[in-house]
Amino acid sequence: MAHPTKELQELLEGFHSLKRALEVKSGTCMFGDYAITNAQWLALDVIGRTENASIKDICSVLGVTSSAATQVVNDLVAAGLVQKRPSAKDARAVAVSLSPKTKKVLAQFRTGMLQNMSKLFSVLTKEEFETYRALHTKLVTSFTK
């Protein structure tokens, strides 16, 4: 089904506006004094959810090469946000984990982000939210296959 370009452009602009508003309200662009890129936030999320995340884990979420994922991890290591050590399963690979400070700050960030998401969706009725969630899931699932 073809959609008019103007309406698609409005949706795209709306996505960007919501993302910026959530970042500003949650302080997602900063980690203490360190500015975080979107790729770094995604990597931190993967590392936080996965004990001893691998570069391959990060590659799959970011949709980038192992070289690019390694660069993101190296930048996070340099900032003191993650720790890297040889993998227990494969000596050629590395295991990446959050630093203790990062675990604490990331937990606070998630709490703030969930509060802001709750405010964002508070304008919808329960039925509207369920419809939005179902449509969102359909789009994400169909586009990421």
C-alpha cells in the first residue's frame, strides 16, 4: 500500500521530535559529564541486559560490523563506562560488562525514561494504547525480519 509522501514526512518528523523530547527530559544525551551517542546507549543497554556481552551481541543490535561495534565498546571503555576482558568461552573473544558506576546510573536512567514514557502515553486511553502498541509491534516485527 503506497502512502503519501507528505504524511510519511510528518510521521518521520514526529518520531524525531518525540525522540528529542524524551532525550531532553531524561537527560539521555549525557552520562555524567560524558556525552553519549545513540549507538553507545544501545550498546550499554545490550551490555546491561546480557551478562558478559560479546561484540557479536552488540553487532546484532546495532546492525553494524564487528569493527564498528568494537570501536563503540572501546570508546565506552575509555570513558570508564564498561569493562572488557577475555571471554571464558573463547579466548579470541572479549566479554563486555558494565562498570559498577554505570550499573547504578543506568538503573536511574531506565526509571526516568519509563516515567517519561508513561507521561507520553498518558494522553491515550487504554484502548488507544493497546492499538498503538499492536501497530508498533507489527511495524517493528515486519521491518526487522
